[in-house]
Amino acid sequence: MTTISYIVGDQVNLRPGIYGQPRSGSFEITRLMPARDDNGEQQFRVRGPDGIERAVNRHEITGMKNRKDQSI
């Protein structure tokens, strides 16, 4: 199984949160965080449409909406 590598600035969708609450809108990856100690899963900081930043694990990201243009 191929995993997508995300970079700062990518716009992603997230799986429903606790108790199945939907997380609507796209979330921007703002920071790459160290992998978890217990299972090695990559972690990210994301900012939602509400402007709040939160930490998410790789399995919570369902797909990418847009990749930030890296050209200068």
C-alpha cells in the first residue's frame, strides 16, 4: 500500500471526529510533527476553517484537496 506524503500547505480532508461528528471543510497542514513513539504513525498540525489548529494522526486524513504550489 502506497502512502501519500503530505507537506506544509497541503489542503486535506479529515475523517469524522469523536462520536462520528463530521469535520467539514478543508484543513491546511501547518506543521509536520515527529512520529508517535508507540506506533510510529506520522502526526501533523492542521488548521481548520474555524481557524483553530489541532494535532491529527496520519490515519485521520482521508485525502488531499489541493497541494500548495511549490514554484517560485
